[in-house]
Amino acid sequence: MKQPLYLYTFVAALGGLLFGFDTAVINGAIPFFTQHFGLTDAMKGWAVSSALIGCVIGALAVGRPGDYFGRRFVLRVLALLFLVSAIGSGLAWNFHSFIGFRVIGGLAIGGASVLSPLYISEIAPAANRGRLAITFQLAIVVGILVAFFSDYLLLNTGNNNWRWMFVSGALPALVFFILLFRVSQSPRWLVMKGYIHQARQVLDEVNPGTDTEQLLTEIRDSVNTEVLGKAVYLFKKPYLRLVMIGIAVGMFNQFTGINIVMYYTTDIFRTAGFTTDSAILQTVIIGFTNLIFTLIAMRLIDKIGRRKMLLIGSVGMTIFLTLFAFAYITGALGSWLLVVMLIGFVAFFSSSQGAVIWVLLSEMFPNNIRARGASIGSFSHWFFNAITVFLFPTIAASFTNGKGIGYIFLFYAAATLISFFFFRKFLFETKGKRLEEMG
């Protein structure tokens, strides 16, 4: 494989790094902006979940512009939104302005969650597509880790420490925007728009040794211009089943409770008896766990397949979520063992659902509906993310015995167990298949 393939993959994956950073940076900032703005539990839930409103809108709305203007152009717009959000959140003059800039960041996250992995899947050779597409998830994990670590480093920078935590995201956003001028358009988008000569050039760049003319013919034969132009076909056979699977994949991903861990770990550990400094340090440990097991998944995804990884992960996550819930409810185990159980949960998540979801959503739909299908699957992910993250502080506080967090994680354990049976029955394996073979 030639260098352009790696460069284009790296640049697109930076959207994932910003996704991860912008998602997780709020974790360490929560105690400080909560105190600064004098927030109630409900307002704190709104502060955290407000970005997710943008994510929902961004994920749902980005499919059509991505088809019309191209993946590359829309990613440049998203990079600018990341930049505005990072600076604006840090400079927020009141709670309402803070919410507004977080929503802008959410628009960028939601859009990037669709178009970055989609772009990677559309330039990658079939044999290596899983490994290359998973670089998006790897970048998310790196972004989360960088956010946790920068939060920890900025912890003792004074009363405005939370402002610096948000502003620090401006630099990677600027780098992402600049580097997007170094990448080519998606070859499959070029074919859909009739730019066959340009598509041939890009395919020759990123797929050396492949019969380019045969691949071009397959792409052209798979494109139905009537379906491309009308969203109503998404909800008709043969596409409806794929769309429903995409929605379920997004929902089950959030019903593992992973983003409660990513957003609220500091609060959870403080409730379990850790100091704020120590709680933020635990998030760094969880971030490293996430990174290590994503790297393991990257080596395995094109060998053992997406479906098997999801099944194994569902079993492991169910066990650790159940143990965490039991320990929290009964108080039978020490606080450090709670950390161990969360690390076990994150290890199974990052090597299964965390690694697979964006790969699956970017490749499971045929060319006719790929951007819009991935958009709906990502919308489901962010919709259920927003609901769970918004409700978490209020539900956890509603249990007067202080065991609310344990009961919430018990629900996630049950939902993750159900996902095992769903994946086993409905998911099909996409490993090693060309995108033109999907659907």
C-alpha cells in the first residue's frame, strides 16, 4: 500500500481524536464549572448532555451534505466547528453561552462520527478495511486519553483551570483543518458524482495492485441514482432491515454505560470515596486501558471478524458490569476493587463494541445509502447517549440510600446481555468483503 492511503487515513482519523477529546474533556472539568456556575444536579446533567444535542443533530443532518458536497469538504466545516467550540467553551461568559458552544462542538462530533470512518472505509482495500477503519476508534481513544491527561495536568492552574481544559482542544482542531487540504475526495463519492477520471486516479493511489477498471465497474453498477436522491428508500426493502440493525447497534452501544464512565468517572470515584485529584488520576488509568485494548482489537478485527468480537465483548462486559453493580449496591468491596471492575469493563468494551461500531456503521450499508445509513446509525448512538447522560445525575441522586449508581449499572448489565442475543441473531459478517458486496 502506498503512502497516500496512510496519510488520508491518518487525517480522517483526526476527526476521531477531536471526537474523543471533546467528549471526555468535560469529565475533569465537571467539579469546577459546576461550582463556578452554581449548578444543581439537573443543570449539571444538562451541561454534560448539551453537547449531545448537537451530536444528535450533527449525526442525523450530515448524511445529505456529505453526499452532495463530498466527505472532505464537510469534514473541513466540522474542523472549524471544533475550533469555535473549544475556544468558546473556554471563554464562556455565562452558563447559557457555555451551553451554546458545547452544542456547536456536539454538531462537529456527531458529523465526524459519520463522515470520518465513512471516508476511511471508502478509500481502504477490502482486506485491510477493518484495521484501517478502526484507526478512527483508536484516534477516539487517544483523544479521550489526551483529554483525561490534560485535565490532570491543568488541575492546579487556578480557578480558571476548567477554561484551559476546554481551550486546549483548539490546537488539534486547527491541525485537522489544515491537513484536510492534503487529502483527496472519496473515490466512491467521485463515482456517484460522475467524476470517473478523478476516481480512477484516487483508486490507483490508495489501491495499488488492484484491477482499478474492474473496481470502478463494480462501484458504478452498485450505484442507483434514484435511491441516492430520495430518503424514503431507506425505509423500504431491501434497505429497511439494514437501517433497523444500524439503529439497534447504536442503541446497544450506549446501553453498555460506556459514556457514563467516560463523562462521570470522576464523580463516580468521588462518590466511592476517592479525592478529586485521585479520581481524575483513575480516569487516566481507564484511558490507558481503553488505548491498549483498542490496539489489540486493531490487530484482531480483520482476522476474527466483527461479529465474533461483539459476541465475546458482550459476555465480558456483562460480567464486569454485574460485579460492579453488586459491589456498589452491597458495599461489599473496597473502592479500589470498583476501579478494577471498571477497568475490566472498559477492556472488554474497547476490544469489542468500542472498536467495531464505527467500522460496522461505515461499511454495512451499500453505496446507494451508505452516508445516510451511517448517519441514522450514528444518530441512534448519540440519541441514546444524550438520554442516558442527561438522566444519570438525577436518577443516581433519586435513590436516598446512595446506591443509585449501582442500580443504573445493573440495568446496563441486563441491556448488554440482551445485545449478545441480538448480535448473534441479526448481525452478518463484513470481514474481507468489498463495499460493493454489502446489502
